[in-house]
Amino acid sequence: MHGPTLVNWLLALLTATAGAYCLTRLRHAPCAAAAPGTGPTNPPLARESDAAEALMGLGMAAMAVTGATVPAAVWACLFGFPAAAFLLAALHAPDGRAHRLHHAVGALAMTYMALAMTASPGGHHHGTALGTPLLTGTLLLYFGGYSLWAGARLLRTPAGALVLGTTGLPRACRLTMGIGMFAMLLTM
């Protein structure tokens, strides 16, 4: 990522924390369904979601800190293969299709950012855009809108009450991931 060092480390800390929480959920509640209104209610789909969000959070943290020092092939494998898997799963299983498509978009966006960063010879120069501005702008709109939507869901339940306690943590992780993706795209 090409931003101020402090911002990179803060983003890494935020996304690593969210990724670690998702990893903990995956490890400690292997067969439990997600809390009502927090995402997939199908136990295998909830596990898949936790795994995807852990990968994305920890991957964003690594990318924010290491950036272009990791070869493009590593980033492409790390995020490209899961993106393909989520796309295939979304096409073949109607249950959780939107959630899988969101994870596929996230993994593809991470692949795109990594390839754009590593393709920049000699590093990123201030005022020089990485990647394709139209694609970057589209992804910024998607993750900006997603962050607003996730934030609104975090604040209120359908009954109008504030979401408190552990039922709001998965939503907070999703909001963190959306904001992290938006911030990373913004530095391109």
C-alpha cells in the first residue's frame, strides 16, 4: 500500500484484528450458525464466511505492511484462487449467493491491488495512479457503498434497537473489511 507509514500500520492493525476475530470464530464455533441477522445462517455457509473474512482481514494486514515487496504471483495465488472458488460456488449454489459474490469481489479487488502495486516499477510516485482508474473508481464506489450499508446494519436491527454485544461483532468485522478495502483502494 502506498500511503503514510502510520496509516498503513493502523490499517494493518485494524484488519488483522478483524481477521483474527473471524479466525477465532471459525476455530471455536465450527458448527455454530451465525447470530440472527449477522450473515449466513447455514452452518457450512457461516464457516465459509468466517474463513473468507479471516483470509481477507489477515491478507489486507499483510498487504498494508509488505505491499510491493511480496511477488505478484504470491498475492495472485493467495487471493485469486479463493475468488475463483467463491465465483464458482455462487454460480452453483443459490444459498448465500450474494455473500459469496461479495467475497469474490473482495478477493478479486485484493488481487487487482496486489498486481497493480507489484507492476509499478521503482515504486509508486506521488501523483501517479496505480491500476486502471475506471476499475479503481468502480471498486471504490462498491466498497464505499458496502461500508455505508454495513455501518447502517451495525447500528440498527430491523426492530430499531441498537445492536450490542457479540451479535454485533460479525457485522463490525464486515464493516472493518469494507472500510479497509476502501482505504487501500483510495491510496492507488
